[in-house]
Amino acid sequence: MSAGDQKNGGDKPEDMVPQPEVWPEVERAECLARGAALKWASGVFCRPEHLERLSQYRKRESQRTASIHTRLKSMVQSYLEGVGWGLEQLREARTELREVSRDLKKAGLESDQNTEGGRSLERLREVSANHSQLLAAVSNLPRLYSVRSMVMETERLVESRRLLEAHAKLMDLEYLQDDILWQLNKAAGGALSTEDQEVVAKYFSGVRHLVDALGKELWAVVSSALALARQNPTPFVSAVRIVEREEALDQTLLEERGGGGGNSRPLPLGRPRCWRACFFKVLEEAVAARFRSVSYLHTRGPGLAGHLSALQHGIMADLATVRHLLEHCVPPHYKLTGAYLRASHCCLHAHLTQVSSWDLESGEIFAVLNWVLHIYNSPDMMGHPELVTEMEREELGPLISTEGLEQLQCKYVQSVRKSVSEWMHKALQVELQDWQRDQEPDTDHEGFYQTSLPTIITQMLEENARVALMIGESLRDQTIQMGLYEMENLLNRFREALVEFGKEHRRDLSNSKNKFYLHYLLASISNCIILKKSTESLQQQQSSQSAGQFTRTPPNPLAALDRAVRRACRLVMDQLLLDLKPFLPGLLTRPWLAQGDPTPKLCRVLERHLELYVRVRPPCRQRLQEEAQWLMVVEYVRALMQKRLVCRSGEERRQLAQQMLQDDQLFREIFHNLEGEGSAPEVNPLALLPVLAEFIRLKDPNMLTLEVSGLAAKYPDISEEHVSVLLEIRGDVSRDIKGAVLDLLEQSAPPLPVGYRPIFTDILVPPSTMAFCLPTAKCA
């Protein structure tokens, strides 16, 4: 039997009542509960003695089950109560909705009845509107007829500069115009037609012309405020009062319009006028007018400094007028002094930017920099005690930007550099002309040779540095740096000129025009010493922070000076050698051994040169003396190495050594002042001659090994060729001894010590020439 049959069936037995449907979740939960209970019971009653507590467990579980049933009943009861309350609210809402629906139907019926009644009043509304328009027209007719006369009267007042009266008339006219527009707009229901607006605007067109005319007069008065303040400030005061009236009226109209509401009037045409802002704008234009007439030609050369000075006096006079006269003619909130300061500062900024863009010379750039950095902020101008507060309040920027100042300084340095380069070139040309003079160079108060070159260069660089320091240390450092670059370039050209001077002298030795060649070489060396001191003085003036400010390679005039001095000293030594050359071939020959000639002639040449070296400033004087000493000894030893004299006996060796010692004594008498005037060299070249004389005079050839060892220890640059020549000059050294000596020298060749100046390295040994002989067995 189906479930439906059981439900719809009639009589049926009790045991045939259908079982309730069981949900799978309930069945699964019951199984889990039974499993958990079984697990719990098996854990609790695992022993027989545990069954004694079965009644306690049964009682506790019964109480727990009863408590759970009670909570479930309470919860279900509360849910049922909530459902009942919600049903009750729904019934009440349904009742209220029915009542509201009935009221809405009634209101709709009443509205339809009122609409029918309002249609009958349309004609009455039209009549009322026409009546209102006619009433307004009748009331405004007298004022409308008087508009033209009021316009003409106001024009007359404006032309006669009765500004306050003219402004009062103008306000009446504007009020009438605004009132008529408002009435027409109200009559038109807030939608006034364009045609009506044009009619009113055309009728009141004279009012707009009056506004323009009054504004023109006002701004003319404001632009000439400085002149009026000194004569008659009344027009300026009137202008300020009118500006304040207009500003108050603008504010009132804006507030009414911003307040909203159905009765608020629209903003009149041409409002807001913002005449206060125009006032300050006209003031700025008046200040700017002072700079418009300035042209490039009017301010060139010395005129620029005069122009800047005139600006200073003009601005300070205007500021005094503003502070003492005009400030009292305006309301305090105008802060007229600050406004004039700001306007003057802006105009000066623009004007000086324009001036800086011109192609200015160094003097003009200096005038601009000095005026901007020192005069403008000095107590004589904007640093005045009465203006400092205003300047701080306005927070004005720099008159010329930092970048603009750097560009100006670079232009200044470049302009000065061009001038310095030209002057240095001219000074060098004058120097080259002085070298060709047929007279000795000039001497200073100490008796040293000098020319005009170092004086011109030093004074020029020092003066440029001093002038640049008046602007600031940064410009001074840049100017000094530029001067050092130009000094280095000059010294390089100076060294090249020295080289060319020497070449020209060697090409024409017989020309009497160059008889003072050596004198001017010595003067050039003294000039370099003076320039070195000037360079060091300039470098000391530079600030320590200036070293890293230059991207180029730093100048090194001292190195160029050293190169020029070395070249000049080399030319002096070349001239000494040239003067010694005629007598050098007679040295260490048999006539020299017999008569001692030409040593006295060599000494006279040396004495003449050394007397001239005294005219050179130290330390180059000592350097020249030392170089002359080295040159004489080197040439003497070179003559010895020529083997012009080979001893044939012990007596000749004695005579040769004796003559060499005499020559050494003569040389020492000439150079006797060398040790007293400066530090002696590491190796005294004159000490070599007695050593060589002793080597030649040595009687026992077997002692030569020891002698050569001492010689090599003193002069480690001596070579086997030099020793071989010395042995050959003796003429008594056997082949075995010579071989032993040379082997010893080869084995004990010491390295050159630090600071040792080689002397034998400059002396080349001529190659030995073997005499022609037949190829005999003995010769082979």
C-alpha cells in the first residue's frame, strides 16, 4: 500500500500506522552518538568492580538529559513568541496601508477640484502683472528722464577732477540701472529677455563710459602719486577713498549673491571691479616706467655706473616720499611702503637681468656686481634701518639669482682674462724688444738685473685680485685662478722666446747687436724669480675652499717657471761653453804641461761670467755658479779623456799631476765664494781633479787596484772605459795589472746612491784607434 493510500484511506488497524520518515543526518548522528557512548562505557567499565558506580553514572546522565530538554523547550517557546509578535505587526501594517490608500484617493479628488478653480483666476493674474509694470514705469519715469542730465553733469565733474562728487553721481546712476533691471527681471519671473537687457544697456550706455573715464582719471592720479604727494596730495586721497568705496560695494554685492534666496539680485554688469588690485597694478606700472626709457647706448661704459647711482638716489627719494607722505594717505592695510618696495625690487630684477644680458666690459660688470651685492643691501639703500623690517616682511628674493650672479662673474673673469692676455702679450713683445737693446739691462736697488716684464705682470695680477676682492672672495679666487692660467701660458711663450733668442744668437755670433745676450739671459732668470714670488703670493691669497671649484686642470705656473729657468740656465751654460771652447783644445797637451797655458785664459772667462752671475737673484745665482763649476770640471776631464798627453816617464807623470793640482787651485780661487753663499752640492766636482792627479802621480803600479777601488767608491758612475784611459795616460801599466784593475772594477760596480749627481756619465770616452800593422804572429 502506498503512502498516499494510507493517508487518504478510511478504516485501518493500529499496527498499520505508517512510521515517520527518518533523515539520513539524524541517523548518522545517532550512530556516532551510540559509538561514542560505547567507547566511553568500555573505557569506564573495563573492570567488574567499576560496575558499582553504574547507578551514579545513570543518575548524572539523566539529570544532564533533563537539563537539555528544558533548554530546548525554552528556546522553542521564545521562537514561537517572536513569530507571533511579527504576525501581529504585519496585521497592523496592513490596516494602516488601507487607511493611507483611502486618504490619497480623497486628496486626488480635492486637487482635481482646485485645478478647475485656478483656471478661472488666470485673467486676474495677468491684469495684476500689467498693473505692477505700469506702476513701476510711472514711478521710474522722472528718474529715467534725468539720466542724460546726470551723465553730462558727471562727465563735467570727472573732467574737472572733482572725483568724489563724480563718483557719488556715478553710484546713483548705477543704482538706478541696477534697480530697473531687477524690477524688469522680477516682472518677467526671473527670465528677462535679451532684447530687454539690450534696451536697458543702450539707454545707460553713458554710465559705462563714465566708469571708464573715472577709472582713467583715477589711475592717472595714482601713477603721479609721488609728484602729487610733494605738491597737493588731495587728489590722491580722493582716489584712494573711491577705490575703497568700490571695493566695499564689490564685497557687499558678492555677499548678497552668495547668500542665496529667491529675492537676491543678480550681480550687475562689470562687477566686481577689483579697483584695489588695479590700484597696486598701476603703482607697479608707475615704478616700471622709470626703467623703460633706459637703453643700451645710454648706459655703456662709465654711464652704467652713473645710471646705477641715479637709480639708487631716485629709488631712495621715492621711498622716503612713500614712507613720510603717501603712507598717511592710505589705510594701514595697504602697507604702501612694502608694496612700493616689492614693485621696485621686481622692476630692478627685470632691469638688471636685461642689463646683464648685454655685451658688457669688465668695468661695467664690476659696477653691476658691486651695486647688486654691496650697495643695494647697504645702509645707504635697502639696508636702511627704517626699511629692514619692511624688507624682511616682504621676503623679497635676490636681486639677481645665484645662477645669474655666477654667469656675471664668469663674464667678468672672461673679460678680464681677455684684457690680461692682451697686456701680457704686449709686455712680452716689449721684453723681446729690450733683449735687442745695445745696452745692459736695468738693475734694481739691490743691483740685480731686471726688465719691466715682472713689474707689469705682477702689478696687473695683484690689481685684478684686489678689485675682484671688492666683490667677494669667490670672484677673487676665480680671478687669481685665471691669472695663474695666463701666467702659465705667458711663461710657456717666454721659454719658447728664450729658445728662439738662443738660436738667433748662435746663428750670428759675430753680430755686435747681441753683445749683451748673456746679460739679458741673466735678467730673464731674475725676472722668473720675481714672478715666482708673485705667483706664490697669489696662491696664498686663494681661499682653501676654492681648490675644488674648478673643473679644469689646475694651473701650474711654478712648473712653467721652473722650465723657463732651466732653459735660461742651460742657455747661460751654453754661452759659457761657447766662450771656453777656443781654449779647451790647448788643455792637457805638452805645451800646457810646459807653460801652463791656457788655464789662465779659462779662468779669466770664468771670472767674467761669475761676475755677471752676481747680478742674478738667489737662489739661481748659486745654481749658475754650481753649474759653471760642473761644466768646467766636466770639460777638463773630457780633455783628459782625449789622451792628448800620454806620460813617458815617472817625471812626466809627476809634472802632469803637479800641473793638474795647480789648475785645481786656480779654479778653487775662482769659486771660493760658492760654499759661503749657498749649500754645497752633494759631490764637489773640483774634488775630482786632485783625485785624478793622485791617480796619475802614483809611483807603484801595483797600488792602482786599491786606488781604483777608492775612486769607484767616490764616483760610482765611473766606467771601465774611463779607468782604461787613465791607465793609458800613465803609460806604465802592464797588461796584467790593467786586466786585474778592470776586473776588480767590473766586480765591485756599486749602485748610484740617492741624490748623487753623476759626473762621468756626461763624459764620453773617444773610441780607441788601433795603429795599422802587418798581420805578424806577434801582432796576432
